[in-house]
Amino acid sequence: VTSGWSGQFGPDAGFTTFSVTDQKLIVWPAYTDKQLVNGKAVSPDQSYAPQNLP
């Protein structure tokens, strides 16, 4: 996992995107910095459609 910050969306608009794989599926869940504050579960729950890997 890695992260960086360009500031292109403004000082309060940071976000993190993960890559999650399971066999031949991949999902890219993304969360704003505000959602991840204090390490608590994101609420409401979010849904991401898996994509097939070749």
C-alpha cells in the first residue's frame, strides 16, 4: 500500500484507493480522508462492483 498527495483537488479533498484481488476478480475501493479518520469502519457501507482480470 502506498499513498501520495498532489493537492490538485484542494487541501481538504484527499482520498485513498486500494486494489483488492480475489482469484480473477479485482475491485478498487476508494475512501476520502474524512471517511478514514480515527480508523473506524466507514458508514454507510459502500459497494464496489468487481471487474474480471484476464
